[in-house]
Amino acid sequence: QVQLVESGGGSVQTGGSLRLSCAASGGTFRSIAMGWFRQAPGKEREFVAAIIWSWSGGTTHYADPAKGRFTISRVNAQNTLYLQMNSLSPEDAAVYYCAARRQFDIAVLAGSYDYWGQGTQVTVSS
């Protein structure tokens, strides 16, 4: 059973940056695919970014709104996933969730993930 705990959310102004962290425990971190999703009030949970690890490095995939502004990374030795978010806008405000899936490939659908964190709130003021 994998447990995920997010941190790093908060309130920033438009154009600001935040780095979210997700601490994983209870599983073999290197062998699971991980991702970030977000959910704004009244909206469905949406994919943000995902990463899998291989001996040649990390393979990443981003949703279009995240490309060029967000960076997903992981430190296997620390069992920690990160999401660096730059140039934030009010449209990025949401609860951000860390997710993990047992199958070792990139997935963009929330239903493809087996484990979820409790979420961390990101607020962006204009």
C-alpha cells in the first residue's frame, strides 16, 4: 500500500512560483509511475503532469496548460515527487493531488491511478 502526502501549497500572486512536494511511502518508489492532478471548484479533476523513472533518466509528460511553466521531477533516494510551478495565473488555482499507479507507464486519466494523496491548496491572486 502506497501512502502519499503532499505539501507546499499556498497563496501567491499572479506570476509567482510554488514548489509542491509529495512524499511517498509503503512501496517501491522507483517502480511506480507518478503524476500530479488538480481540481478547481465545480470542475473535474484534470491531469497536470506525470513521470516515470528509468535507468536512462525520467520520462515526463505534461498537459498543455503546464508545458513551459511547470516541471515535474522525482528524487528516488528521498521517495519524493516535486512539481515546480512558475508563472502562475488565477487559472492555476486548485487543489493539487499527487497520484501513483502500479503500472509503469505514463497515464493521463485519473482513473488510471491507484493511490492518491489528500491534496494541497494552491491559490493565485490577480
